[in-house]
Amino acid sequence: MNATLKGKRIVNLFLEPSTRTRIAFEIAAKSLEADVISVAEKSSSLTKGESLRDTARNIQALGADAIVLRHSSPGSAHYLSSIISVPIINAGDGAHEHPSQALLDLFTLREKLGDLRGKKITILGDILFSRVARSNIWGLLKLGAHITLSGPSTLVPKRFEDFGLRVTYNLDSAVEDADAIMLLRIQHERQTQTHFPSLEEYSKMFGLKVGRSKTNKNCLILHPGPINRGVEIDSNLADNEQSLILSQVTNGVSVRMAILHLYCS
């Protein structure tokens, strides 16, 4: 145990469902000997009509030293950081960003691949509504990786090419020679209309399966979770030696310990 944050109060304010991120932040804070209070939407005064602003100000008044926020509205973490004085740590804001997930993904990739400059990374799935994709794109570009985006054309806008990325709607082309494939689930909860005919067709066209002829046999597989087995990935790939999915989860604790140490100690 590391007592870096002994006596500090960390409030996890998770206003969207979460398993991995919420628990990882809790374990990370407790590993640093902070006092952790977790608040879910249904147990908060937001259900009574209180604004996010007032909720956060009350949490600060109660002595919180930091707030870890997950919220459905893009920009919510930035908004709170402008009105209260304690650190706001973004644990995912709508379809905007998920910084801690990207940091643990980059850490996991560097563990296996070393320097990411010149490495070919494919991000496959629902790019349009994915905060994980956006944060990873920024991080991978910073580290010099070559990024390919793929998925249905309705979920992978061509405008992403303006960032210096490659966009393709052909799965074989997307995964050919990739050093790593980062899979994303379909973000049904953020979509207001149907973007492809059916999950069966999506799986047929863009699901990662054994036998994809042009996939590098040493290609690493990542997924931020939750996994929809049989849709974006077959179970035998999710669980094989190429998969780093559980390594991502494990690394999430260490990365979030580092974040809390940086902002709260």
C-alpha cells in the first residue's frame, strides 16, 4: 500500500453506468489510502431536480479533495472545473473523451510493442459515438502511430481523415498488417437512429473472427469493454493469447493511481 493520499477524500460521481472504470478508480484511490465515496445517479439529488453545478458545489462543501466524474453530457467535466476549485477527473463525458481509458490503452500497447512510432493501429467499430476512440486518436497521434479507422460508413465519417488518419470501410484492408486492433462496441445508448440494418449484418461485415485472411497472426487485440461477444468479436479471439483485454483492465488500476497521485497529492 502507498499512503500518498492518506486523509484525502475522493468522490466518485458516476452518473452513467460503469463497472471497470468506477471500480478501478475506487481500487486506485484505496490503494493510495484515500477515503472513497461513490455516488450513483439514482442515489443523488439529481433525481430530485438538483443541477450538476449545485451537486458538485455541495460535494466540495462537504470536504471533497477531488471529484471523479462520469456524465452523459460532452464537456461536463470541463464545465465543473470552471466553477469549483477541487480537481475534476474526467471518467468519460458523453461521446466526447475518456482520457483515463486512453492512457491505460497506450500503456498496455507500449508494454507489448515498445515505442509506438510507426506502429499500425486499427480502431474498428462505432467511431462516431465513441469517446474512447477520440481520446485514443489524440494519444496515438502524439506517440507517432499510424492509425486506421474502420466500420460502417454511417459510424466512421470521412472527416476523420482531416486528422491525418486513414479511413476504410473494407475490413480486410483495415486489419492487414496491423500491429494492434482496438475494437469498439456499438454505442446504442447514444444513438438516436439506426446506423446499420442489423447486428447480424454488422457482425458479418465488421466482426473480428478467426480466419480473417489478412490479419497478422501476431496482431494484438484490445477492447475497452463491455464486450458484446459474437458481435464485434468472437469469444475464441477475445480469450486467446493475442488478447490484451484483461491486461487493459489490470493496467487501469495503476494508471488511475498515477492520475490521482498527480492531481491530489
